[in-house]
Amino acid sequence: MTSRVVIVGGGPGGYEAAIVASKAGAEVTLVERQGLGGNAVLTDVVPSKTIIATAEWLTIAGRAPELGITSPDDAAERLRERVDMAAINERIRSLVLKQSHDISLRLERNNIRVASGTGRLVSPTRVATETEEFEADAVLLALGASPRTLPGSEPDGSRILTWTQLYDLTTLPEHLIVVGSGVTGAEFAGAYNLLGSQVTLVSSGDRVLANEDPEASALITETFARRGMRVVGSARAERVVNTGDGVAVFLVDGRVIEGSHCLMAVGSTPNTADLGLAEAGVELDARGYITVDKVSRTSARGVYAAGDCTGVFLLASVAATQGRIAMAHALGDAVMPIDLRTVSSNVFTAPEIATVGASESELKERGIFYQVSRLDLARNPRAKMLGIDEGFVKIFGHTVTGQVLGAVLVGSRASEHIYPLSLAVAQHLTVDDVANSFTVYPSLSGTIAEAARRLHNMTDADRAR
């Protein structure tokens, strides 16, 4: 008998799971209320990284004189004067629609039915929308998350904005105040600073990106300051007020920061309320996230969950992996439980920060013997040719087995260069395995191999804790 699978949510966790289920022979229905692609495509990853990529071109223009290209010293500044925010956001909307359409075609080719509406869990085997009900042998909840808001600082879509509302702007903010210095806050602050906005970043800690490698975080903090961004550290916003022609951000310590717009980047909340989850036996934690195990099972038999609604690494790649694992498990295929120690992630600032495996603080906390190899990218011949003078490669190797335990890359396109180290961590490769693999000369990846070579023949005397 053909298994019936109902998936609620069309983001990466949902549509990837749908394709796996269909290829396994299941009859699949995917319920989506907003549009295929979820937050990752519609309001988060695709649009935000597009505007960040646009802004990054200005850093390239700024290096033109160094590379021997005749141009005014203020070439980048002159380009900023020509930034057309309406055109940038129009391009973003076009890319979003194209990506969503491409996902739709993939689902169609795999004979997956897409039903419009808000899916509600009636029971572990039944999902209802406003107009239909579906019986299921297995249900996957890929509900996503929404921007977190603070009382007294509610977004109005005009001056006080969430990251989903920035793409409606038709003019570049004169002075953007970003509340929150985590990944989202730092990425947007950096992008709008490069585009030409005056930017003030309100950080609850003394440095931005406090959860990243301390050296990487310090480099980004220093870079932001050098580019004219004001970082207000060890500060918390109490409330934000739309003053009519601008905003006023009131800090807990009594200070007031005034600007033209405010972006609230204070985290997200799962879309799990009022969907019948608790009534159907799906356990939620204290923050409202769905509790899942390593194969994405919830507490309700036959019900799985994937993506941001689970609170497990809010990354599109993790959501997709959770969804694929869930369907493989539900339909009786061989499955490898998700291993969060092998997840690679990236912060799309300029320069980027890419990480994989254990951080140095985790290694110290676990009492693991390791050695660090660190090399500046500025030494790399390809980096010299490209005018790249900041960033580094850092690899953590086990002093006994030589296994690559983790890595940090900071630099242009770090997200592209982390892959060999991600592969090394996932496949338990040693630093010698990485060092002895050929790299192209000249290439930025050559620094990865060189850093690995420096960890050859680690001895007890080299151990660090």
C-alpha cells in the first residue's frame, strides 16, 4: 500500500522532504500558506544574501586603485551616490520569485501536490487547512519561524522594521540603527554601511557576533569601525519610537539614539502557536520550539518536524537535512541520524566568517588535547593578486590522532572555501589527509593545505587545552 505523507511548510525542510518521500514511492501533499521556499527563499536567506552580495561590490570598487586600475580615489564613494534602493529591491523580488518558481517545478516533476492554506494538526494522522482535510501515514511539520519582536518596539513597516520588511524600502536609509549584533544584525549592518547608510549597531555585548570565534569577531568589529560604523557595545534597547520623520531608540541605561530607520534583529520565534500541536500530542519546549530527536521524530507517533520550528541550528542546510532524514526514517529507508558536530555555517559579512566542527572554547571545555594552526590570508599569492589583505585560516587538530576537529575561515568567499574542511570533519580525516591533497597554485585554498601541513607530527609538547 502506498504511504501517504503530508508536509506542512514549503521551506527547505519541507520541499526537500517532499522530494525524498515522493522518490521513495509515497503519495505526497505539501501544504504551504505563503509561497514555496519558505523564509529561506522569500524573506530571509535569498533576499538578504542578495543585498549583501550587492553591497560587497563596493569593497571591490574601493580596491581598484590598488590593483592598478585608474579611477578616482573615491570611486567607491561615487558608486554609493548612485545606489538605487528601489532597483536593488526590485531585483531581489525578481530573484525570489524565480527561485520559488524553480522549487515549484521540482515539486511538479516529482508528482507532489501543493495545497494552499495554513495547515493545522487535527490529530497525528490528519492535517486540515481552511478548505480541506488530509489523511496521513506520516506528517512532517516544517513550520519555520518569524522575527522576534519586543514590547514597546513593535515593527510598523515604515520606520521600525524587521528583516522581512527591508525589501519594501524605495530609498536608502540615511541613518539605520540596528538593534542586535548577532548574525542577522551584523550582516545587515555591514551591508547597509557599505551601500552608504550611516549605521549604528546596538550590541548587548562588548563586541559583535559574540558567539563566533573571538578572533574572527574582533576582526569584524574592527572592520566595522574602520568603515565608519558606530558600534554601541554593552547596551540594550528598552523601546523604539517612530518620531514621524525618524526613530528614537531608548536604551536601558537612559541614552537615546536617533536615526532615520531602525532594524530589529533580536532573534526569531517559532511558528508553532495555534496549530493544534499540543492537542495532537506534539511536545513543545519552554520557548515554543518542537522537541525532536536525531531522526526528527516528535513526541507524537508518526509526526516529524524539521527546520527553524525545532530550534536546532537555524540554518537552511540543517532544515533540509532534517527533512530528508525524517522521510527516510518514516518510510523505512536506511538513515544516519543528524550529527550537529559536522554542521558548517557562515556569517555573510565582508569579510565572511565560516566555521565547522568544534570551536576552540568547546575543545577547552571538553578537555580535548589539540593544536591550532593559523595563517593570515595576506600571505597567500592569490590573495595578493586579488588585493585581499585581511582574514585568516585556523585549523584545530587532535594532537594524538591528527584528526581535524574544527576550523575557522575569515575572508572573501569563506563560505565557498570551508567545504574541504567540512568534508574533513564529517569524514574524520586527519590534518595529513588535508595537507597531502593537491590544491591549485595559486589559489586561496592553498592556505588551507599549508595550515594543515603545519600540524604534521604534532607532539605532546605542542598540546594545548
